[in-house]
Amino acid sequence: MFGKSTANISKNEQILYGSVSAIAVGLIGYAFYLTASLSLFEFILLASSTLVTILVAGFRISIPGTRINADANTVAAFWGCVSLGPAGGILLASVAGITGRLRFGERDKHDLFAVCSEIVASFIGAVIYGLALTNFTSRVEVAGLNTMLVPNEVIISAVLMAAAHFSVKAALLFVRQGIESSRQQKPSSWDEVASLLSSYPVSILGTILLFLVFRHYGFDFGLVIVLLVVVGNIAYKIHLRSLSAKTRQIMEASRLHLATVEALATAIDARDQVGTGHVRRTQIYAVGLGRLLGLSEDEISALRAGALLHDIGKLAVPDHILNKPGRLTPAEMEKMKIHSSVGASILEKVGFTYPVVPTVKYHHECWDGSGYPEGLKGKQIPITARILTIADAFDTLRGDRPYRSAISREEACDFLRSRAGSQYDPALVQVFIKNLKALDDEIAEAGLSYESALAAGGEAEELPSYVEQIQRANHEVFTLFSLAREFSSSLNLGQTLSLFTQKVAAFVPYDTCVLYLLDESGETATAAFVEGQRKTELTGKRIRVGEGATGYVLKKLTSVSNVDPTLDFAFSGVESGLDYTAMTSLPLIAEEKLIGAVSLYSNSVASYQDEHLRLLETVSRIAADAIEKALRHAEAQAYALTDPMTGLPNSRSLQIEFDKEVMRAGRGGTTFQLLVLDLDGFKAVNDTYGHRVGDNMLREIAKLIRGQLREYDFLARYGGDEFVAIVPDTDMTYMERLRRRIEDTVSTFALPVGGDQFARVGISFGSASFPTQGQSFDELVVVADKAMYRSKAINRLRNSRTGVDTEEMIPVVKVLDVEELENLPVPRPTTPPFIREGESEEHSIISFSTIT
């Protein structure tokens, strides 16, 4: 019957419980022995009293506003002692104790001890009552109301009986508490004794009233009492069932209320990219700590609801602040701080009967007064808020957040200890850490521990679909915000395309992402950027508009999905698409202008879903504007550094390259040559055939010169018909060969100008060496210019020997028909009058051309 009674008790407790139980069993046997001597009337009275006792056992009636109560078990025991002596007292006490414990008790060792104590006390009380009653004579005056009289000896004996009954129960209670306190710390038994004593006055009064009524009305009243008790018990059971139904309804409503609160709290936390377990773990930590501190039920309820709703005010904080991966700016931090006040304002509308609002409002206050929103300090902060801030901080530290990784339990405890006395209540931190294992065990039992969440291969807990969808939606908003912000700050085309592929990967799975940009002709598109598999193979590939899936997208300006990926690779001769299982492609349109297409290929997904396409379209719209801006910037930058006529770098680009070459030469201890090249007879071409022919001549000569230079040599149009080249890592022998190649190439070139006529120009150049002939650009140009003009003078002299007017080269010599052009001799000039003594003509020409 009391199955939990013998677990984990000491030897002294076993002796005490065994002794009392043995005495009680002996007394019950003695009581049955005494019933054999009862008269029929007494036996019927015992039977009816037993029935009534069974029906009323375990009930207590309290007087409102006081600690006084009437205990039905005590009244039944006293009635048995008064009406039937020791047999009645023992049996009714046994029935009342056992029935009451079966009905309301916990059926543990204390209940068993209480029943046995009741039996022993009732026997002692009955004996005292009998002894006291025999010591009074019938001459003792009676007390009563009108004709309902109670002998005084009965009243006095009843009081003595109650005193003896109380003394025995109190003594046994103190003995039990003394033995238990020697083994483990137990609260004082004085509260139990006071509670026990409070029931005796009403119990004695009730017993005397029963005696008075039975004395006046006789046994018939007993039948009325039995009937009333039976009817009352039936009514009570009906009421109990109705109350139970109402209680279930209330509990279900309360459960639904808490479940609703938890679901909403989880949804709110999902905006903060927090899993479902955070608010529940915080609740267990907070409620557990509150119970350890002995908080009232209202305060516990406030912690239970407050833990779920403490971050409801984050609805007023923008997502890009909540999910910012880096440190918040001061302005962002001030915005974040409003969530506690906003949360309190929201909860004020609910009308909680327990202190949820201050719990939520002040859970970011600090022990030293440095918190928010009101800067409360120490015990000015409600204890529920002090508890919640510890529970929330500890669980937040244990989980991953967008701005940091999770830390271990020991590190989180060290963090709390380091902030105890400044941010947190030091006494509460000590109690929390001391009892942390028990709280973590409770969390583990609920299946909410981080260890259980990560048990399946390190994956986070499986989120309900609604939480995942909320997190995805907020992740989408934050990512798009970040995308727009990052795109707005990027003008580099390569960085923009790389950023685009990274952001696409955050939403849509792919194994290869190719960004095609439409060429100027509008007939082809080039794979300007590739991310993922076969990057090297696909980069730079061209597709024609209208060919393949991507070509179709470029032609029709509409997206396609889940078509055969090999269509894109069949026309380009690439066999990379053979193992792809799905693809999707859509056009990139900025300002109603097609600029290219983005194509995704995957061998890990069977097909792309509508949600994938929606997200890709959203990201692509933002990216297309950024790509168009980057293209315009690249174009403007190219114009700023490129000569639009020849396509060569301009003078600005020349200066930049010169500075780079100076730095490189300084690091490596090398030299380089700066060449100045000027066309001879170009003015005559312009004057004779117009600027269009002159422009064509410049373009063709630029190509010829570029073709004679090495790949890493630098050539720029310096202005007019003058070019400048930077030639690193060379010697005089190479420079002479280069001069001859350029002169020969230019002199043999003839530009068709219509009919059978051609235009020709010559070229003169000089060079200067870095750093021996100058260390700045201007110094080297001056030296090279002088050499170039000496070369031009030699060329003029050479032309004059052949009868050519140098200033009018085009009409005299430079414009020839085909037959004359083929028979034109190449003259060698005689020694110029300004050659220094002892120098050969050839050496002088080299000197004028290359000046070293």
C-alpha cells in the first residue's frame, strides 16, 4: 500500500518506523479483540461510524482568514474514543488514516508513519479519556444548551484526551525529525507541529457536538448522519468530477496559452537565427534557479512566461542589425537596446497577474548600474529579471550566433564568474553554477541539450518547418540587404561577378555557375566568370545568341529551367555537361537592356524548384544593375587610360606604368629603356587625304610597332603622331635590332588610299636609359626627345640625298603607284656634316637613335 516507504532510510529510521508500525499493528489486533465484547448497539454504532469515517476520511475544513482547520480523521478518532473506548478509537483512527492516505496522500514512508502515529495516539487518548472519566462522579455539573446537556466530566476528559493525543503525535514527529536531520539537512518540525495543533480545537468541539446530539436524539440521529454523509459524499464526487473537468479545461487552456506563447517566442527568435531550444532552455534555467531560491509561485510563473517572451521586443529591431555578423556600431547598439522596453510595452497589454512585465523590461540591467533601459543597480533590479539575465546569457553563450561561434559550458561559466559583481548578481551566479549540473540534467531529459542536438553527426537540432521558413525568410531579407549594400560599394567588375556567385550560392544550390556577358556585337556572349566545377575549362567560352539553353534565354529574354544541360555545351564543343542533371538560366537585364545571362548547372539536385527560380530572379535583378554599373565603370576607366583611336594606353596610363616600372627596377636593381617614336610625313598625309586616312594610318602604325615589341613591353600613344615605349631588361644590341625592325616595318608599309594609290610615312626614334640618363619621366623624355630629333635630322638628310622634300614627303615620294612603289630604291645617306671626328656614320646614327 505504501510502496515507496522503505527506500533510502537509515538504520535508526528503520528502527523507529518498525517499532511504531509494530505497536500500531498490535493495537489494531487488540482493538479487534475488544470488539468481541461489544454489545449489538455498540457494534452497529461502530459499523456506521466506520462507514461515515470511510466517506469523510482525509477531508479538512479550513476557517477562512485563519490557520485553524477541522480534520475529519482526528474527529473520527476522537469520536471512536469517546463513544466506543480504545477499540473504537484505534479502529476508526486506522480506517481514517489508511483511507485518507489512499485518497489524498503520497503513500510514502511519512504517510505510513503518520497512520501508525495516529493509531498509537488514539489508543493513548482513549485510555486517558477512560481514566479521566472514571475519576469524576455523576455529581459533577453538566453544561449544555437548553435540554441538550453535556456532563462536565466528558468535556474535561475530552480535553485531556486531545492533549494526550497531540502530545504523542508531536513527540513521535520530533523523534522522526531528529533522526532524519542527523542524516540530512531537514527543515524544522515546528511548522508541522503548529499546523497539527491548529486542528485540535475545532476537532474537540466537533466531537463534543456529536456527543451532545447523540445523547439527546439517540441512535436515530446516527442514521441521519450516515444518510447525510452518503448524500454529501455523492454530491462531493459529482462536484469533484465537475471540478476535475473544469480543471482539465483550465489546464488545457493554460497549456495552449503557454504553447502559443512558446510558438510565438520561437518564431520571434527565428528572426534572430536562433533555434527552437533557446527559449525552452532559458525557461528551465530561470525557473530552476527561482525554485532553488524559494521564490513565490507568482514569481516562478513570471519567470516561466518571461523566459519565453523576453525577446519579443526584437520585433522592433531591423533584421540587418539582429543578424549582423560583425560588431554593432554605437547607433545600431542603441537601436538594439529598445527591445526590452518595447517588449515590456507589448506585454503590458496582456494584463499578466504576475510580474512578467518588469522581468522582461529589466533583464538587461546590470548589477553595477551600467545596463539598460533605466540603469537600475543592485537589488533595485527585480530578482526575476536578475535570474533571467543569467539564464539568457548562459544559454546564448552556448549556442551559435551570426556574430560568433558557440563556446563550451566551462567557458560560459568562466564568463559568468568574470562578470559577477559587475553585470550579474554574484550570489545568483554562485547558486546557478553550483546547481548547473542538475539543471542541465533536466534540460537533457527534455531532449533540449546541445549534446543531444549535435549527436546526429554534428547537425543542429531539426527545426519545425515554420521555424525553418521564418529563418529562411529573414535570412533572405538580410542577405538581399547585404547584397545591395555590397554591390553598391563595388565598382570592380571581377569583384561584382564573384560576389554575385557567392550570394547565389547562399540561396540556390549549384555545382557550376557561369556568368555570360553579351559582347558589343550583340551576337555572342562570353563566359566572363565561372564558379565551381570546370572553372578553367569554361572560362572565356563563347556562345551565340539563340544557340543552346543559355542562347535561347539571351534571344527570348526569358528564363528556362530543368532543360537538358548538354544543350549549352553541344555548340561550344565542350563535353562538360554530360554529368549535369539539372540546369536553369535567366537573362540579366539592367535598365531594360540585356547585358548577359546567368546559368546554373548541378549534378547534386534532380531539378530546380520554383522557390529556387524566385530567389535567383531576386538576386539577379539586384546583381544586373551592379554589373551594368561595373561595366560602365570599366568602360570609363578604359577610356580614361586608353587612347580611343589606336586602342593603345594613353599618356595617363603611360605615367602609371612608368611609376610601376621604376618601383620594379628599384626592387630588382634592373634598368629599362624609354623610347620616343615620331612619324615622319604624317602631317602631309592628313593635309592631302584628310583626317580619316590619317586616323587609319595611326591605327595601322600602332599595330606595326606593337607587333615588333615583346609581350611584356609597354607601348602608349603619347600625343599626335608620337608614341612612347618602355622596354625593360634589354641591352644596346637588342635596341639596335629593335630600331631596325621598326624602321623596316614602317618604311615598307603602304596604306591604300583609293584607286592604285598608297600613303606612306617614316619613323624616327630616340631612347634614354633608366637610371643613368634620368630618374624621372620628364628627364628621360627630354633625353629621348633629343635623340629622336637627331634621328629625324638624319632621316631628313637621307631623304634629301634621294631628292625627297622632307616637309612634303607625301606628294613627292610617299604617294606612289604600285609599279613605282615596287621599284623604289632604298638610299644610304652620306656622312652628315655634324658627325663628330673619328666616328663612323653607322655609329653616329646609333648614337642619335639610342643615346646611352
